[in-house]
Amino acid sequence: SDASSIPRDASSIPRDAGSILRDASSIPRDVTGILGDATSIPGDATSIPAHASSITVGSFGEILI
């Protein structure tokens, strides 16, 4: 039974290799997405004070945005 499973195992190698290459090709896209997110952080950080300054406290002590 072991001998009969060898061809089947061998036939799955190209498929496995193809999926590895496909995964590897997505890495640069993932990295650029991470870098894009990182570059948006300073912009997000500078908008926080603007949001904070627009928050007012109501007459009952509730926070109004």
C-alpha cells in the first residue's frame, strides 16, 4: 500500500509548490499595505487634537462630540 501512495504523493508536489509560490508573491503586497498603514498613522495622530477640541461638555456633564 505504501508503494501505491508514492505516485499520488508525487503528483501533489507541483500543487503544493504552486501554492507556496502564490503565497510568496502576495508578501510584497502585504508589506506595501503595512507601510501604507504606517504612513497614515501621523495623519491620524494629528487629527486627534482637532477631534478633542471639538468635544464639548453639556450642562449635565455629558460629553458632546
